[in-house]
Amino acid sequence: MGSRVQSHALLLASLKSQETAESEGVQRKAGLKSKKQALKASKEDELATTVSSKDADTKYLDDVSSTCRQKAADFESNQKLRTEELQAVEQAVQIVSKKLSLLEVKWRSLLQVKHQATSLALLRSVRNDEQVKARLLGFLQQEAERLHSAALTNLLEPAATGALEMIKQTIQGVVQRLQEQADADTEKQTWCASELKANEKNRRAKTVLVDGLNADIDRLNASIISFGEDIVSIQKELAETAQALANATEIRGKEKQTNAATIKEAQEAQAAVLEAVTVLKEFYEKSGLALLQESAKAAQPESVSIYGGMTDQSGGVVALLETIAADFARLEADTSSEEQSAGEEFEKFSKDYRQNKAEKEKDLKHLQENKVEHTAELSSKGSELQTGEQELAAALQYYEELKPPCVKGGAAWEEREKQRQEEIESLQKAMEILATS
């Protein structure tokens, strides 16, 4: 009975442990659901912000494109107008030259002065370009040293030897290349952020899964060991009670055989004694010894010895035999009573044994079934654990692969982005210097 209570307590503890584990699983899933909902809301906000920013950028691009197209059209129109104006002026000069020949010398002097003015303008333009290039070269050299920039250093030679238009194109090309690099780094950084986040989520999920499976396996192992111990204990109890029943059956058989022999002997003894009493009674009645003895005692003095048989010794032989018969009868009754009591007690013992055996066999079957179920579940959990550990190892390995370009490279990316932004700003200032030419 103690082992059954202990088994029940262990089973109850196991069920409570399972209930606790399931409750923790529900809480963990609720927490994960809350985090997912919060993440979803955050992503929706980010999506709305991104869509709004994209719409604003698209509108700005459309406005800038429209403005550029309008300025290009205005520039072409102005150039055409200037060309036509120059043609009209030259035509007017020719007309005036033909019509007013007297003013030819003066007009030529005027044209000469105009040509000289144009030459001076060109000279001033050349000098201005050289000044701009000098300013640009000094600025680029200063910025290259300040930023330790190879891109700006590579511009020093073209800025010193090239024409302003070529320098502008070169600077624009460098700016475009830097912008493309920035876009590529931004795309890579976005990819890294997405992969790191997904990997962290995967690693956490796999860690929770592996930890849960390990806990389940520990619980199942403990349950299987407990079931095994209970099975061995019940089997031992069944063997012990079976041996006790065998011993009791053997003792009961010998006792029953002995009691039966005792009863038979008592009955046979009673029959023999009664038969002897009958014989003696018949003898005394026929011989008259009893009557003769009484009369002789009354007539003779005490000194006279007359043989009267053994009827007067210790109450007489008949009385003695009757006492012996009563003793054998009592022996038979006592033995019969003891036999009945022993039979009833053995029957009760046998009944209790059968009932106890049935209960223990039922408990044993239940324990064996539980052990088989837990063993099968343990095998399944083991397979799941192996798969989960492999997936967790793969997630950790992928995280190690992401570290160099994404984790360690993150700080380097920020430095490169800052350097690149400063280089672009310096190049934009260089373009402003060129715009003064």
C-alpha cells in the first residue's frame, strides 16, 4: 500500500510538473505573441514613414526634373536669342559701313577698340580661370590632408593640369561614384540589419525550443526511472506474496493433513473405548460381580478380602474408559474447531492475496504502459532535440558568418559613411569654387 501511495504521489508530482511546464509554455507563447504584435506595429509605422518619405522624394525629384527641363529650355532659347542678336548687330554694322563710307576709318577704330576689349576680356577670363584653379587646388589639397582622403588626393593632378570643364566633369564623376558606393553600403547595411534581426529571432526561438526539449527529456527520464523502480518494486512484492501464499498453502496442507489424522484417530479411539466399555458392562452384568461385591462388603468384616473385580478401583474401569472416551471426544471437537478456523483464515488470506495481486497487476500494467509511452515520447523528444540542436548550431554558425561584414563591419561602415559624406561636402564646395569662374 505504501508503494502505491508513493507511486501516486510521484505521478501527481509529474503531472504538476507537466502542468507547470505547459503553463510556462503558454506564458512564453503569449509573451512572444505580444512581442510580435509590437514588432508588427513598429514595422507598420516604419512602412508608413518610408512610404511618406518616398512620396516626398518622388515629388521633389519631379519638381527638380521639371525645373531642370525648364532651365535647359530657357538656356537654349536665350542662346538662340543671343546668336540672332549678334547676327543682327553684324548686319547693322555692315549696313552702316556701306552707307556711311566717310565714317569707315572711325568705325574701324571702333571695331579695333572692341576687338581689344574682347581680347582683354579673354585675358581676364584666363586669369580668372587660373585663380579659380589655384583656389580649387589649395582647397582640395587642404581637404585631402584633413580627411586623409585618397579620392580628393587623386583629384589634385587633374585640378592642376586640366581645364575647368574637365575638372567639373571629373569632380561630378567622383561625387557620383561616392554616392553609388554610399548607396551600395546602405543596401548592404539594410541587408545586414534584416539578416541579424532574423538570425537573432531564429537563435532565440531555437534556444527556447532546445531548452524546453532538454527539460522535457529530463522530466521523461526521471519518470521512466521512477516507473522502472515502481515496476521492480511491484514485481518484487508480487513474487514475495506469491511465495508467501505458496508457503502458507504448504503449511496449510500439512496442518489439514495432521488435523484430519488427529480427528480420525480420536474418532477411532472413541469407538474403541466405547466398544470396550460395552464389553465390560456386559461382563459385569452377566457375572454379577458388582452386586456380589456390595453384599460382601456389608456382611464381612473389613479384614476379610473378597475379590470383586476392578469395578472399585479409581471409580472403576468403566468410568475410567468413559473419561478417556470423553477426552478423545474433546480432542476431536477441539481439532475440528481448529481446522475450521485455520481453513477460514487460510481462505481469507487467499482471498486477500488474490485481491492484492489483481490490484498490483493492474498497477503494474499501468506503470508498464506509462513507461512505454514515456519511452516513445523520450525517443521522439530526442529526435526533436537533435534536429533543434542542429538548427541552433546552424543559426549560431550563420551568426558567426554575419559578424565580420555586419557586426564588426558596422562601426567601419559608419566611419566610411562619415568620411564619404565629408568628401562629398568638400567636392560640393569645390564645385561652388568652380562656379565662380
